[in-house]
Amino acid sequence: MKFWKFAITASIILIISMDHVIAKSGKGGGKPGGEDPPPAIVSCADKGSAFPAFAYTKLQQGRKGSSGYDFFLSNADADCAVLIHTSEYKGNDLEFSYSQNGNDGVLIWRQDNNEYAGRKDADKNFDRIKMIRFQTSAKEVTSLPLTSTTVAVTTADHNSFRYIDLSADGNRIAVSVGNNDAGGNTINSIREIDVFGCSSNCAISSALYSHDEFLFLGLSYSSFGDRIYYSSKFRNSSTDVLAGQNYLAFIEKSGISWTSPRYITIEGNGLHGDVGYFRLPDVAIADLGDGPTEVLAFGFSTALVSTLTLQIIDVGTCSAIGSGDCLSSGESSIVATIADGRKPSFDNKFSVNSVFYTEASSNSNIKEYNLMTDNAAVLVSGFQADSGY
């Protein structure tokens, strides 16, 4: 009897130990004390839907708050996900972007110097953009475990990275950068990082557009990469008549240069009223019943309601030529409005069916809003999602 009990106990210990080793090897490190490691799912071959369909993050909660983010690749039905990387970034938010072309996947994220709090080396004050590349095959990730590289680091000239977006082909990164001029004032700019053939310490372009009156709050490449849409705000101290107001705009590539900004919508034009801020746009192509057109999703809050609302607007008629607000025609530009949502991402940049977004009131559910049926449902437990297509 004693031997029988010992054999069972030993088997249980062995199984638990092996599970821990497998999960840890796929993750690159265990979770903080008090939490079980996630299951070591390495293949979605027994599931019926396409893989990978989207990437998402899950926030790790330790005793002192956020202790890192896990990155997953999920199939379309969200009933199978593969853990591909863990970032030890301990900030309150995480900006990331994902691209998948055939079997080639690229994932980037921004981490500010909060991750390095307490460090005393020369790198402690620098922001970073990190990247991992991976291969998928037969509904699995074939290159686990994955190791990240640092694509770019802030310098004395580029003193902060704010928002990032990866082009659909995975070759370019758009990044909003804060710079200090000789007088100590911050000049905000939009720049690019070419990661085609570069995996670490890649060159940051000169400014595609810069201004000391604006704060850039989000970036998104168009489907074909020829526009960069962004949300922004005029500084409260601006001498412009629009001081303190939020707006959406874009710059467009013309030859080797980029155009001046064209406003899409500005706070107070009747569509949004008294806005607290605009955040994090995403752009894709949708068939609205009268042919494919470009649509943009973004979040906004108002002074009276702190919870974010998502709005999807038709920007197909917004030409780079012109001035003023190209959506000033009114409500007809609004395709859909989604309450209690933030961090939107379309399921496909070239053929939209739905929108992924984070449930703002919980920050722990990723929901999917179907544009065809106007219905929303919880997709997966997580913090943020992004399609790679």
C-alpha cells in the first residue's frame, strides 16, 4: 500500500514537473509567483479554423500590479492560441503591431523606460521598439522559443517613442517621436523605420512630418502603406484657434515625399461634441454595399463620459488635396458606433468583416464586432488584439 501511494505521488510530481518544463520552454520564463504557467499549446492542427488569424496580448498581474505581457497567436475561432513570447515590460499600457504574410510573421511592440525602473546603467532612460520574427506551418509556430531584438532605441535627439504601427507587408514601422530642440521644447514628428532585411538597431528616417504645436496620440498605415493616419491634439498652449482640440488626420506619400496633413474630423464639428481625446486609429477596406471603400476606426471619450466609445467612419472620400474637415458633411460618414470599446483593430486590412476591440470597462476581454450583423461578442480573454492581414 505504501509503495502504491508512493508510485502515484511520484507520477503526479513527474507530470507536474514535465508540464512546467514544457510551458516554461515555450514561454521563455515562468510566470510570477502565485500564478500557474499557461498550458503549453504548440499546435492548432486539430482545430477547424484558419491559423494564425490574429495576435493578442494578455496582461500578467503580480502582487504589485502589471508584471508583464504574454503574446499569443490565435486561430480565427479563438478556440486555440499559441504562446509565442513574453515581454517583461511593466508599464500600464503596451503598444504592439503584427503582420503575417504567408508563413512569415513579424510582431513589434514599444516599451518605454518603465521597464527599466531601478536600473542604474546608461540605458535606463531609453525607450525601445522590440521585434520578433517567426515562421508558421501546418497550424503551428515552427520557430519556438522566440527571441526578441531591439529595432530602435531613443537617443538624445529622439527622446521618446510614443505610438507605432507595422505596414501590412511587415517591412516598415511608422513611429511617433518626441524630440527636444535647442530651447528644450518638444517637437513631435512622424518617422519610419525600414526593417526589411534589418533585425536590430535599424535606421530611423528623417521626419515625414513634424510640428511643435501637436501631440501625436496614435498611428496607422493604410492598407497599401501609402498613407499614415493619426490622431492628435493641439497643445493647450497653442496660439492656434484650435488650441486644446483633438483631431484625426493623415499624410500621404507622393513620390519620395509625404504631403502636408489633411484633417479628417476635428473636435466640435458636430460629429463628436465635447471630446476628451481621440485615440489609436486603425484603417482598412470594407464593402459598405456600394463597393469597397476605406474605413477608419478610432476611440474617443467625452468630458462627460470617461468610458471610450469606438466609431467607424468612411474616409473613402477624403482626398489629400483640399483643406478643412473632410467629414464635415455630418453623420452620414459614420458607419458604426460601438460603446465601451478601445484599441480597435480590423480583422483584415483588405477585406473587413469585423472589428476587434478591448472592452474598456474591464480591460480583460477582447470582443469582436461584426459589421454585417451589428453584433458584438467576447472573442477571447485578453488585453489587445491585432490582425496580421
